[in-house]
Amino acid sequence: MDAVGTSTDLIRDFADIDAGMLAAVGGKAANLGELTAAGLPVPPGFCVTTEAYRRVAEAAGMDDLLAGHVEAVKARELLLAAPMPDDVRDALLAQYARLGEDVPVAVRSSATAEDLPFASFAGQQDTYLNVVGPDAVIDAVRRCWASLWTDRAVAYRDSNGIDHHVVRLAVVVQEMVQSAVAGVLFTANPVTGRRREAVIDASPGLGEAVVSGAVNPDHFVVDTETGAILERRLGDKRLVIRSLPGGGTEQVEHAQDGACLTDEQVGHLAELGSRVEAHYGAPQDTEWALDAEGVLWLTQARPITTLFPLPADATADDPRVYFCFSVAQGLERPITPSGMAAFRLLSSGMSDLFGFPVAHRVDGARPFREAGQRLFVDATTFLRSKPGQVIAPRVLDVMEARSAVVLRGLFDDPRFSVLHPSWRPFLRRFLKVAARYRVPLRVVQAVRSPASAHRRMERIAADQAALLSIPDSASAAERLDHCEVVLGERSIQVLPLIAPMALPGFALLGLAGKVLGKRLEPGDLQAVLRGLPHNVTTEMDLELWHLASAIRADEESSKAISGTLARDLAVRYRDGRLPAVAQTGLAEFMAKWGHRAVAEIDLGLPRWSDDPTHLLGVLANYLRLDDPKLAPDAQFARGAAEAEAAIDRLARRAGRVRGRFVRFALGRARLLAGLREMPKYYLVVALGHVREQLGLVGAELAAKGVLDAADDVYFLDFGDVRDAVEGKDFRAVVADRRESYDRELRRRRVPRVLLSDGTEPEAVASQNVVVGPGAVIGTPASAGSVTGVARVVLDPVGAHLEPGEILVAPSTDPGWTPLFLTAGGLVMEMGGANSHGAVVAREYGIPAVVGVADAVTRITTGQRITVDGALGTVTVVDQD
């Protein structure tokens, strides 16, 4: 038996490789083996397996190095200096000889954490082209091994949460294609997300010029269904990389005016891409080469990791519009399985409310969709109706303005033309609900007597608390039944009881604006909403400030909170070991507000009562604020005084007769608009209660051994939990779901609106937007102008904000608002003029602009920026 025959653990031909061998051959080689087996045109080659790397790394002492801090430079030095075992060397050279005598090859790294569905690792390890001769091949393989420890590869693994200790490297050795033209092909549009749209970049010579970005290539976009070339943009192609005789490559200047591919060749490429995608069942990023004889070759294929996943039933043949409810609620992060299960029940309750009963509540209402572990709503039917086109964007204008713009942009798309022009069905259902819950009467009562509305709100709160009670002796099954009733029925039924007390405030605000007409100036109505009373979130924040003031006044408590890490304070609080003032004050605050949290609409995430670390960090931040003028209660009082002054000013501006109505309307708006937070607040109360009940069930399941820990229950849906109660083991399922959830946490781009063919309409529209240098535009949210240092915060937990800094965030919810108290201004990627962050910013009197596209990437911490909350502009002044 020859050397290769006895060394298949060291060397494998492409023909002997399949997708199941990732651990042995790495991502690149596994894909090349798959493509070869599928009969696709792949140049012949082989793989030096991870076993060979393991043996070299072991001899080099890599295990000892990785036991401590990862030193990339030292790791590379060790691998380059380590001797290659004789059997590895012999097997490698024997397989290379089978390709032919001194055949030019490409030597590429193929890591086990590479070309994965969630991380491509493209370009992270090294590639060597036109390698000729045995000694050169051996040297290139060694350098590929060492490239597993380049600084960029280490950083990329860190950012994707991949353990350095478990990564191994294989090496692909593949016959070179001396290409006349080469490049990359995406089988779906990576910018717009649109499937069935191939994107091709091509340039003369080797494809490395395109892959490395060294050349401005020809660019083609092809409709793969029709074969039509939708876009053709010719690059300058001034540089060509080509092979040198005897090995290596050179870069030469090049000039070509015309396209480097004919239309027929573009078509063949698109067809080849479709075959690759069909084989994998998912869009692919491929590299290709066209040799001098016109033969087309595939040299690589990997998943397009940046595409946002589609809902399970999405298909380009049935155009649908999916609206991301998660983003509209300021939640970009994925939702836990229990959180998604809660939303299914809530959607069923909402559907029942409007006369569309759901047979199986746990499955959710018909429009409910999930994609990328985010909540979407199939809005197609609604948008194809006249009421939907009128109502949806106007609601979003004050909730999530950028989504409103995206939806309006679809109105002229013939795929979503109006099919239901009549208002009658909508009005019939709406009026039926309004009559059942006596909405018109409640509206009139609230306008006539805001005090009665507030008393009614207190009665509703008491009733809700009674409905959430359950005996301590309840069984796990009874707790699950109770949770499903709370979410599927009771939580939704309270909404039409509360809404009639909050909506009149905003209606009267709008009417006052109509009466004022041209007399209204930018920011006038926003000023009326400053220091707004009866806002439950503002009350919470002010109570937290008062707690900070009490802690400041107590030397022992102040010293403890200021001088101890928040995570250590959390442990001391749970053990009852904080100084008395801090311990008692925080306990009292938790008794009232402990059900709240960052991203609190996901019941799978901890509440402040579960983990007070964030809250203790905020308290420490408050203690740094020593200017009485910047105290939140003082700012709130000033805002209230400014609002009353604004009402006087606008009433006088309106004239004597109209002024009386303006004064009345704006006064009522102040007394009622603060109640806007109550629907969501009651929902959060219910979610906190359900989380508590599931936690008790989870403790039982962990004790039975079907879960590893009690909080694993939040990675199950209600059906799973019932099966677990019956004894089914879910430990492996939870582990897989946690891993998937952690991957989704790293996703940075979540579309507001997604079409069933994968198109992200906002991405398409943004290609035509021109923004002046240093300036970005959003939606005015809180009037005023401030210039200060930007602080980009992606997660409020543990965030530090110096007094006066401008908070730049992707989105905010009540868990963020304690940071507002020390912020000089606010910039948000999401939200509308009446989104939560905008309302609180107005109440605290800080300028705010929301709906700023890519704010957290276009603005960096330390930049000085000017926020104009009346005009809706954010301008970079200079770099700190």
C-alpha cells in the first residue's frame, strides 16, 4: 500500500470529501468536495487535513501557549519554526505529484470555523497563488497553518464568539486556473437582499484582484429568473494580477475600455450560480475563473452570511411585505423562544379582539411571522387595503418614522396595489370593538375630566393585579394554563380600556396644531410635552433619582455604591449586605419597579429584580452628577414650567377666540398624553408575572433533570415546556437554541421591512440618498440644539455616560431611560416623534433626533456633534 493509501487521515482528494467532514477538512475544502461531487466544474485538488495541523501544532507547543493569553505573533513563530513530520510531508508530496509534474497550484487555508452559515471568515487566513514545485508547496502549507493566527483572524474569531482552542486549520491545494477573466458571483444581491438576483464582479487576470479590492471591476446584476442584465457598470480595471513562469504572481498596469465579459458569458455565470445555489439550498458567494479557452471554473463557494433570513413560508412567487415589529419596538436583538411564544399568544388575543379567532392560540395569529429570531408581521393584506395605506404609515410616523417612509415607498409597487378600496369592513370591526368597550364614552369622559381618567386607570391597575394572582400551591401544568390565559386573553383585553384615556391627549395636540396652522413654528408642540405628568416611566426614573439622592446623603451608602463594581454590588444586594440606606431603598424600588428591564418586552430576559447590576451601575453614575441645575427633578420641573409658558405663548399667538381652544386642547394634552406609556406598562407587568411563573416551572424541570438550569426554560416555547413537564429531556435542544441565539446577537443589521424575495426596501432606497459631509438627517423628536461629545452605546447594561454627553443608540426602551437623566442630547437609529425615547427626551428637555440611519456607525464616541431636535439634523463638528 502506498504512502497516500495509508494516510487518508492526513490527505484527502476532493472526490473523497463531503460536507460532513468539516472537522477534518475545514469549510473551504468541505465546500469544494461538495461541489465536485455535484458535478460542478471544480479544478482538481486535495486537502491537507486538520489532523496534520494538529500534529504540527502539538509538536510546536501550541497547547501550552493557548493555556494563557492568546499571543498571535508567538503562535505564528512557533508554527513556522516547527518541523513537518515525515509522514505528513511524504503524503503531501505524493498527492501533489498526482496532479502532474510541478503543476502550478493555489494553496489556500481551510479552517474549521470558516465558510459557515453565520460567519464566512473570507480573507481571514492566507492564500498563495501559482505555487510551483514541491518545496514551494510545503512552504505555502506551513504559512497557511501560521495564518490561522494572524491578528485579523484572531480578532474575527473573538468578534464571532469562536473559541481559539477548538479551531483547526486544513489546507486546500488546488490546480491553478490561469484565468483570462475572474471574479466573484453572489447568487443573491448582498446589498438589497433580493434573491434571484445574481451580482457579478469581473476583471481580467486572476480573481485575487477582485477579491482583495485592488481593482475597480466590471459590475453586473442579473435577474436569474429571466436572464436579463438589470445593471451594467464598467470599472477601470487598471490593474491585473497574473501568474509568473516558475511561480508567484505579478501586478501590472492594464487598460481596457470595454467589458471583460460578453453578455453570453454573464448569462452562463448566472446559470452556474443558480446551480450552486440549488445544490446548497441557500444563496452562495462564489469565486470563479474563465480560462483562455473560455472554460468556466468554480474555485470557491460559501454561504452569503450577511443576508437576513426569510420567514419560513416566504417565496418570491408570492410577493409579501413583512414588517419588523421587533424593530418598531426598539428591539434589534433576537427574541428568546419563550419571548416569541409570548408574542404568539398576544397576537392571537389581538386577532380575537378584532373578530378573527385563532384555533390554536399558541401558534399565533395568521400575520405572525418569525425570521432571524425577530418578530415580523405579514402586512401585505393590510397594505393592499385603502384603510391600511392611510392608517399604518400615520401610526408609524409617531412610532417608528423610518418604517413609515419605507412602507410609503411600496405604495406605487404594482405587486402591492390596493385590492380592498372600501373602508366598510375595517370600520365595521373597529366600531364593534369601540362599542363593546364603550370607547367613545371613555374618550368624552377623559376630555371632560382628566382626573376621572386617572382614577379609572388606578382601578384598572387593581383589577389587573387581581387577575395575575395564582395560588402558591399551583402545579406546573396549572401555571402554564394561567400564563397562556394571561397572555392570550387578559393582556390584550385591557388595551381598549386604557387607550381611550391616552389617545385624546394626542388628538387634541394635533387639533391645536391644525388651529394654529402657519402660526406654528418647529418645536412648538414638542415644547408642550416637556415635563409631562402622569407618565409611569418618568415617575420610575424620578424615583430612582430620589433613591440616588438618599444614597448620596448617607456616607456609608455613597461610598459603597461609588467605590464598588456594579456586579459585586449586585451580589451584596442579593445577600442583604449593602449599607442600610442603600439596601432598604433599593428593595423598596424593586418592590415597585423590579419587573422592568432593558429589552423588557422579551420575557426571556432578566428583570431588574433578577439581576440589579445595570440599575446599580446607573445609581453610581447618578452620584457623579453634582451640579444642582442638572438634577433630573430640577430639569423635569423646568420642562414643566417651559411647557406651561409654551401654552401661554401659543394661545396668545392664536388670537382671542382660537386661543381659548388652543389653551384648553394643549392643557388637556398635558394631562392625558402621559398615559401613553400605560398600555405597554401593563403588558410589561404581565410579562414579568409570566416570567416569574415560568421560572418556578423551570426550577421544577431542572430538579427533574430534563433541564440543566431553571433559566433554560426561557429557551423553550409553551408546547416544549408542557412536554418537559411530562418528562421529555430538553437539555440538548436548549444548548442548540442558546448557540443559535448567541449567533443572532452578533447580527448588526435588521431590516425594518422585508419582502418575500429577500429585498430590503430601505437598502434599495438608501442607494439613491445623498447626505452632505458630516451631516445626517433624522426625525425631529425634542426641540432644542446642543453641541457635545458623542457617546455611542449599544447596550445600556454597564454603560457609562458623563453628564452632558450626547447619547447615540440604536434604540431605547424604558430600561435605557435612566441614562437620559445625565445626557445632554439623544440620537437614535430607530423611532418616531412619539416613540418612547422621543417622549422621555422631551419630558427631560434634552434635544433629540430619532430615525437616523446607521447612527451608531456613522457617529463615533468622542466626536463633537450638534443635535438640532427641531430640524432633525445631527452634524459632526469635529473629532475629539
